[in-house]
Amino acid sequence: MSRMWPLLLRMALCVAAALALVGVCALTGLRLALPLPIAVGLVAGALLWVAQIGVPPAERLSAPDLELDPGYALPHAQDQRVRRLEDLIYSAQPHRRMTSRGLMRMLGEIAEDRSHDPDLPELSRDLRSRIAEAGHPDAENHPVAPVDRRTLHRYLRELSRRSH
């Protein structure tokens, strides 16, 4: 409460000065409405108080230093296909829509690269059919069903599975 007294005192003094100015103007024949000088006096008092005490600077937000070591990158980020898939999923926002067809085509590219390794297990029939559906040339007449999160995770685990 003791911090408020200097503010209230400055505001009262500025309002009194504004009212004195209204009185001087009334003697010369100029009439002013009271709300405007009172408001100006309150604002002037608050500004004087802020100028006197000063506003403490905001704490600086320190950003972490950039890691310039190329070996720092996570192993999955070094694979171009994974980065494209991450970008495709991350950019699925209202202004940049990710379509089910685009997602399944990307998964199809990953499955194509994966198919060159004969030691890896075969993909599920569901995933193969969805990839084939996304690659259909007549896209307007063959819409691709949306993929829910659980199914997408299952497909990603299946594509990343290694042979035992």
C-alpha cells in the first residue's frame, strides 16, 4: 500500500493542476467540460509516476546455442525419406492440408525402398491395399479413406520393422 501513495499523490496533484487550468479558462470566458481535464490529469499523474520509478526491463530470453556439430543430428533425421514424411505430417494444418492420398503415397515410397531388402518381412495386406489405392491414376473417382492416428502409428511401426 505504501507504493500506491506516491502514485495517488501525483495523480491528485495533476488533477488539481488541470482543475486550476479549467478555473483560469473560465475567468477568460472559455468553458471546458470537466471530464476531459480530470482524465488528462489522471493520465499525466500516472505517467509522471512511471517515469520516476522506471519500468524494470523484462528478463532476457536466452536461446540455446546452435549445435553446429553434424553428428548431433538424430539418426532418423539423417534419412531423407523420414524428413519428408515428418514435414508432410507436420505441415498438415488448415492452410497446408495433408491429404490421405499424399500420406499414403509417401508411405508407398518408403515401402518401395524397403522392398529391395529380401530379409525384411512382408507388409500387411491392409497397408499394401491402401498404398495401391493411393496410387490409382483416377484420383477423382477413387478417394482415399482417411487414416486415423492409431492406424498411422501401426503402419509406421510396420515400415520400420527390421528382420529378426
